[in-house]
Amino acid sequence: MRDFRSLRVWQHAHRFALDVYRVTGGFPVDERIGLTSQLRRAASSIADNIAEGCGAATDAEQRRFYRIAFRSNCEVLSQLIRARDLGYLSSDDAARLERDLNSIRMMLWRLIERSQG
């Protein structure tokens, strides 16, 4: 078992989730239980599943959590595109968040590959 806080991918995913919370604070009030909530939960899920994977009892269980984090990353991308297209995110914020998300996705992929032995 490793301390998830020492993983660079978790650190980036955590900062990304905090950034998503900040930018979604400006979303319309009627989206609070819709896209705002979905985006925040999915963004948080990336870091949370990396942390759970670090606490897993077996390598297979660890990989399962890392794969869930990877899928959450893809879900966030879809939601960011929707938020941008609805005009809730500026083009600059959307581009920055997408770059960060792509970086996290690459780190997650390497983590999954390394965990396969």
C-alpha cells in the first residue's frame, strides 16, 4: 500500500478537481443539480479512485480503481465540452482544463500499465 498523496497523478487530479469547483461556481443556478454537480463529482472521482486504488488489497483491485479513474477522466471531458458549448465556460478555461485533463489521462494510462506488472 502506498500513500496516494505522493503520486504525481493524484496531485494533478486533486488540483484539477479544485479548479473544476472554482470554474463551476459561475455556472447558472439552475445547473446546480445538473451539469455543475455532475462535473464536480466526475472530476473528484478521478483523484478519489486513484486514492482508493492505492489502498487496494490486490493488484487486480488496484488496476480496477485506476481504470475507473481513467473512465471518469473521459466523462469529465464530455461534460467540459458540453459546458463550453452551452457558454458556461470561456474558450480559454475550457482549453486549459482540457490540457490538464489530457495530462492526467496520460499519467493514469502509464499508472495502469505499470500496475499490470
